[in-house]
Amino acid sequence: MASIACFVGIDLGTSACKTLAIDENGRVLARGSAEYQLSTPRPGWAEQSPDDWQAGCDRAMRQLVAALPPGAVVQAIGLSGQMHGLVALDKDDRAIRPAILWCDNRTEAQCATLTERVGGLEALVGLTGNRMLPGFTAGKLLWLREHEPETLDRMRRFLLPKDALRLDMTGVHATDVSDASGTGLFDVRARSWSRPMLDAVGLTPEQVPAAFESHEVTGRLRPVTAARWGLPPGVPVVAGGGDSVIQTTSMGVIDPGVVGVTIGTAGLVGASVASCPDNPGARLQVSCGNAPGRWHVMGVTLNGGGAFQWWRDAVAALPGETPDFDTLVALAEQVPCGAGGLLFLPYLMGERCPHVAPDARGAWIGLTRGHDIRHMTRAVMEGVLLNTRSILDVVAASGVAWESLRVSGGATASPAWLQMLADVTGQEVATVTAAAEGGAYGAALLAGVGAGRWSSLEEAVTLIATTSITTPRAAAAATYDRLHPIHAALFGSLGGAIASLTAFDAASRPDQGASSC
């Protein structure tokens, strides 16, 4: 039997671990997936157990291996994963506490402290290329120092989420330059850890993982892990990438002139540039790209398809039949563009872009007795996409230009979402090969580069082909042109009320000593 060379990508997401195997032509051979839970011990907090990640990865990899065609031989494995999380390890490489995730917003005060400690925003951007966002790892480390000093005393090193899987796979403490870029401790221009930032949080160079370019081999699959998955030991494991960056790579966006839009749990607008930008005002996130000599510019919203998932779950709590996603989308399509003058501000988890606002909250604006679940559902979808258009405006204002728009993420499997995105942006949107596969596909391509199947990532992405093009409808685009500036102004108009509600909520919590009704 002739052997089939294949390359595996593992994507450690917020809600599930997804695995994917592709052949030398980029064709998907097998998949696996396993879900796990998100813990929110307090409003604005988000944590997960690294043990749950490992168990989910084991299940997803066993599914994938069982589904591989006869003769398939895994040549290399690449990793993608949720960025910014903090996995604190003790001297025996055991996680000391649950991992604090990218969408956790507890560290606003610590981020301000770190920014001041290094000389202000301009100095910080000079050191790292980025603003210190509340989701970044650096603020989490300072939070531990202030609130759980015993944890930090026990911590011998930290890892990012996907790299906790790498540790089990290879025994190596390593990461890649794109994921490291989202820690707030990394000099994206120099593609190396920033010693001044490590000093600012009280870390030594020995406490951070080695940072590799995304295609480089970081280690080989250990026998104990290989046995759990049903693979031979010694398979090379490449560095991979942070999901926000590698998701854009999965769309073939590694050269200037193309912008990628991802609508997953979160959402992002990403572009590749050939030199590290200055990032004036630090409204965007700048990361090292997945190819050497490339940088990634992105605006990230914490509230993409996750806002629609929240709405589905909220409706499902009502007695009676539970609507699924397709049912809700069909309801939204029963009402015209603009949802009858109803707008939704999707900031359910705070926000990063177009506003750096960790305490932001969501809202419906414009409700009347004439609105029902159909209008509310459409307003949620439109709110997510109108916010995406605002991020595109920020990217354009930074000097990034593009000729075409590519999309990916779970929502893009829905023609209704694609049409609405085209209408809201007024631009053609293209889906590409494996658009719904996410970071796992990009990780598999990087595995192929690391194994020598493709000479470079530039060669690997030539396998990615356009699968559909959705054209904006003139009347709908005109409606959204009128609606977008109203939506874009909402947060500024509601900022005072949101701040007051946040203060009220904090003072009213039982754990703050306030009485409850």
C-alpha cells in the first residue's frame, strides 16, 4: 500500500480543541474535535483548566487518527491556540492554578501600572509595539503578584495555552513569535523577548519560553503522548502560531493587499505587512507574522460570533422548543436591513477594538413595541458586523490598504452571515479553502513547511483557493452606509451610563459586603 504523507494542525480554542490533517495538496483528510468548559468565577473573569485542554486534545487527536485513510503517515504537527492566556507552572511543570484567559478583563489597573512603570504609552509602544491591553499576559502576571503572591512565588515559568500542549507533546518549553507578541512582554520589531518588560513584571529570562519562528521544529512527539494518540513517537512538532495571527494565515493572507476578517467567538480584522509598523496611538495590535520578515496588523473585537452564541443561549433558557443557530438566522432574515431601527452594541465581554474598553457593556438601542425576537436577532448579527466595519476603518486609518477581503470563522459557513457582511462593508467578500477550519489549517501548513514538504509558507499558501464570492446588494449597502455612523457613535454616547452601571454593579455584589434583594 502506498503511503500518504499528511500534516496535522491542532487548534486549542476557547470552547473546543480542533484537529485537522491535510495531504500534500492541502486536501483535508481527517478531523477531530472535543469541547470543554469555560469558567467565569466573577463577572469579567475567564479561566480554564489546562487538564481540560489536555483531555480535549487527546480526544480530538484520537478521533483524527481513527479517521485517517489507510496508509496515511503523519510527517509533522503544528499548533495554533488562543492567545494571551497565562499558564503558571511550578518546578515540576504542573499548573499551579487555572489558566487566566485572553477574554479575562480583571487586569485594567495592572496594565495602567505597567504602562506608567516603563515611562508611558509612547515608551511602551517603543518597547513592544503595542498598548498594554487587559487581556495580555503581562497584566495577569502583575495581578498574581498583587493578589496571589504565593502563586507567583511558586511559579518557575509560564507558558501560553497552546504551549502547555506542546510541553506534554515534547517536554519542551517553547512558543512562537506570533503568540509571544500578544504577551505584552515581547519586542515585535526585534522578534525577541523585551528585557525591560520582563524586569517590569519581575521575571527572569529563564521564566519565559524560547520563542521560535512559526515553521521551526521545537521538539518531537514523546512516546507517552504518541501512545495515547495512536501515533509513532518522534513526529516533529513545529512552533505554530497564535490563533488570531494563524487564522489570517489560514486565509492565505501573508502578503500586503489582502485583508482577512474572522468571525469566531471573538472577531478580528488582520493584514500582513512587510515591515513592522510604528502603530501610532496603539489602536491596533501588531504581531510578528507566521513567516519570517512578515508582521501582522490586526484589530480584535472580543465580541464576534460569541455575542450571537450568548443570544442563542439566552433564548434557549426560555421554556419550550430550543432554537438552534440556523433557526435564529432564519428568523433574522424575515425582517429588513436595519432591524426596524433597532441597534445592538455587542460589548458583552468588554472591548479591545475599535475601543480599548475592558468595562464596556452591551445594549439594545431603539426598542419599540413593534420589535420582536426576529428584530432582536437581526440586530445582534448586525451589531457584530457594524462593529467589524468600524475596525476596518481603524485598519485603513493606520495606512494599510487592500484590494480584496477574505473571510473565515464559524459564522462564515452561513450564507446569511456572508451576505450581511458584504452588505455592511459594501465590499465583495471571498471564502477560501478550509475557511471554516480555523487555525488548525494554518498550523497544518506550517507543519508541512517545517517538515520540508514546502520550501516556505509563501509556497504553502498557494494551495489555498477561493471557494465563493459574495457581492454586496446596492440597496442594503446604502442602508448600512446610513446606519454605520449612528452605530459607531453609540459607545461614545453611552460611555457615561456604562461607567455608572459598572460602578453600581461592583458596589452591589454580595462579595463586596453590599446587601442583596
